Amino acid sequence: LLDLAELLDAKGDPGATKAYEKAAQAGSHWACYQLALDAKKAGNQEAAIQFYKKGAQMGSAASCHSLGDIYREKGQLQQALAWYKKGADMNLETAFKEGNCPGTIIALSSKVAGMYSRGEGTSKNAAMALHYYNRGGFPEEGEIMLEIADLYFRVARSESDPEKAAALRTKGLEAAAKSGFDTAGAV
């Protein structure tokens, strides 16, 4: 049904909506996502939210991403974080098999990490920010590595075990060096 819906949609056939609805009823999270996009385009944000929620409950990372964005725009940061986390916590190894794009899950990991780092919708939590940055598989260069370095140093300061703290500081220095930051002489 989803293939038929996409074919009809590509041709601009109004029957595409009915085909997407049937595909959604049959359990296609991608069909729910498409119906949400159509509702949003038509100016019906409440219907879009309902379709995104149905898609997210079926395992759509894209629906989680869109819901997070909607709630973030409304200033409802706790709800935004919850939807971003739901998508970010999906399995990267089985993403394609489940109909998800690993890139979407990685983007969600970045949003969750940033929100924990800044304390948006939650209290600041450097350890959780690091968890999501490390999970995301980001390129090891530029500003993202400086952010990760800072997080390692913040977690190291709260570590009571001196050996673990030293290992975290070393990881922080390595991340800073990958960003292009001169770490010569740093201890």
C-alpha cells in the first residue's frame, strides 16, 4: 500500500491520501509521517501532531524529530526533549531495516546532547550530553569536538575517582586537539 501511495503522490493523484491512510492503518510509520506532512502543509497542526505521534509510536525517528521541533517552537522544552530522546534512542544498527534513516537518529542524538549540555527542558547534565554525543558518531573535528572536550572536563570535575577523572581529562584533551585547538603544554 505504501508503494501505491508514493506512486500516486508522485503523480499528484488525490487518491494518494486514501492510500496513505490505508498504509497507516496497516502499520506503516512512513505513511503516518506523510499524512502528518500533508496536514501540516494544509495548516492543520493538530492533525499533523496526531499523525506524527502515531508514526512515532510505530517507530518513526522522523516523526519523533518533527514532534520535538513542534514542541520546541512552542517553548515546551521538556516535551521536545522527550520526543527527541525517543527518536535518538532508536537502534542505529537496525535503523534501515526498521525504515529509519541513521542520519535522522544521529541528528536527534545531537539535539538531545545539546539540550542536556545547555540545560534546556532538563537540568544540565554533562554525562548525558556526552552519552548522546558519543552515540551519535559525529565527525571528529571543529566546534563539536570543543563542546565534547568541555563536557569531558565538566564530568571529570565531578568524578571522585582520581584515575577516572584523569582518563576523562585525557579524553577532553584529545577531543580539543581534534577540534584544532592547541593543547601543547596542557596538563
